[in-house]
Amino acid sequence: MEKLDEVWVGVDAGKGHHWACAVDIAGNTLLSKKIINGESEILTGLSEILSLPPKVNWVIDISSSPSSLLIALLVTHGQQPRYITGTLVKQMSRALGSENKTDANDAHVIARTSIFAADRLSAIKVPVQVISDLSLLTSHRTDLVRDRTRAYNRMRDTLTGVFPALERTFNFSAHKGAVVLLTGFQTPSGIRRMGRSRLAAWLAKRGVRLAHGVAESAIEAAEAQHTSLPGEDAAAEIVEDLAASILNLSERIAKVEKRMDKILAEHPHSHILLSMPGMGKILAAELLVAAGDFSAYATEGKFASAAGMVPVSRDSGTRTGVHLRPKRYSRPLQRALFLSAQASCLHHVRDREYYLRKRAQGMRNSAAIICVARRQIRMLWTLLEEDRTYQLEPPTAVSASPAPPS
């Protein structure tokens, strides 16, 4: 048997198991097997594959939670896995003339694709502890915020069906005291029976600020409606449950944000990000998670390209000079940079003036904000290179004083 110098391994990753396929330079299958997503099973399969040639190229189609154990074990054994998108796998499957859709076939397609594309696929790196923690916490916070938003919408919709005057009175998403009110009173008759002074005392006992003002507004809304609508009792129970759920979610979100602040302070670049205009703690954490290691980007242009803020050419024949948004870029990274630029346009004078100049040139709102984001990326890169925080006026270089005349 001819001795192999190099093999390419494609891994079709999954939650319960992975399928690994190893091929040689000609695309011939050397090994194809199912590997359970467990440490001992992965180590057994890893040792079997590493015994084939001196060099093994690994390509995986999932770089998130299902393959985290596999990636960690590969890195521990000195291997460098690379990531291939599902879209590319699907396109290559058609190009190779394969109509079967199985784990084994997908792994084979990934392996054959990696023969000529391995050096062009992005490397998968195990994030440092700070980034891993921030990734989990930002994702968890996003889920909690979405759950709270759904609860707000359902509560307001249900309340509108039985007590529209009270729903109009308060902005519940910005008024915690109004939500506390709904944990005890949801109907006009219940609020009227309680009375102004007793209701104010009830709210004050539960820590509501300006309890007398909340009670006054609630009584006015109750006096405006004396008709009981169908389903009022059931709706009151639902509103009470949703209000309690909102308060609980708000406490959990605050707890997660406090934990995020503590971890964010441990990152070596956090002080630079937080000094930039438009960048708060939540956006800074999301940016660090989306960007990963800043040293992985050779230039600020590469970083901007990863965020989808560098147009790509779409020329064909005599049709030239056409530049469009790229299709492959990091959506989370673009979102963090875009929101930061948007906030900076509202609160930072220089970015606001720059934004208005771009609008005066005929640019749309989103295009002008992207220009501001590109400007912030250049500023961020300068701050990272010089290891300093943002200042409204850049520091001036101190020239060496001339030697005194002899």
C-alpha cells in the first residue's frame, strides 16, 4: 500500500453524533465512520484517523455548540480544524453529482471540497474563557429580553380587551410601578374599590416610586370605565400572571447584566471599547463575542469586510463599476457596529456632523450610518494599535526639546 503524506477529513457534525470521512488527494475514501458525541468515542476516532498519515486536514460544517467538544479535543491534540458553510456543502454536493442526502455523503463532500479549498476556509479557534463566558451570557440575555418583550405585548393586548383606559395611561415597558400595579389590580371595579389612598399605600409598600402619582392615574382610568366586558375575570388572571413574569424576567436580566459587566472588565480591550462614542457595555460585550480575537484580522479593512461593510464588485462584460453588499459576512458583528454608529450619530457631535454630510451627498440613512461605522472601525484600529482610550482631541506628539547651546 502506498504511503500517504496527507489526508483530508470532513466532519458532518451533529448533536448526538458526528460522521467523519477521510479521503486522499485523489478523493478516494480511506475511512468513513460514525462517531458518538462523547469524549471517549471522539478520542477513539481521533486516534484512528491520526494514525493514517503525518498530516491531517480537518474541516467541520458546524462551529457552534454541537461540535464544541470535538473542536476542543482537536485543538488539544495539535490539530487546526476549519469551518465550511452549509451553503458551500450543498453547492459542492450538486457539483460532484451526488443526490444522496446522508451524513456519510455530506462528510465525503466536505472532505473532497477541503482538498482544494482548505487554505481558503476560515480556521476555527477555541475562544478564551472571557469570550466564552460573554458569548453564553449575551445569548442568554437576548433570550430573556425577547421573552420579556413577548410578555409585554401579550399583557398589553389582553389588557386592551378589558380595560383600554388603563392600557393607554401607562407606558408599561418604561414604568415598573405600572407593572407592579397589574400584579394586584387589573379591572376598573377592583381599582375603584381600593380607593386612591389605600392604593397608593399598597404601591408604596411594594417599593413603587411616586406611588401617589401612579395611584392617581389608575383611579382616573378606572373612573373612565364602568362597563364590565366579557372575559374580564379570565383576562385579569392572565394579565396578573404576565405582569409577575415581566418583573421576574427584569430581575433575571439585571442579574445577567451585572455578571456581564464583571466579566467584561476582565477583557484587556474593554476599556478601549467603552471609551468610544456610542459604545455601551452591552454592545461592547456583543462586539467582543462577534469579533473574537482582534489579532486575527490583518488590517482594519479585513475587519470591516468581516462585518459586511466593504462592498464587492459585480462586474460582467461591459457592465462595470457595480458594487453591492457582500453575501458572506458576520451578521452579529455588523449589528453591533451599526447600532454603535447609530447611537454615536445621536449623541456625538462630530459623528452627527459626518452623518449629515453623507446624507447631504444623497446617501440613504443606512448607507450614511455604515460610513460612520467605517469611520469608527478606523478609529478603533488606531486605538488598539496605540493601546489608548478614545479622547475627543487626539493626543499631540511631544517633540524632543532642543539641546541647550554650549
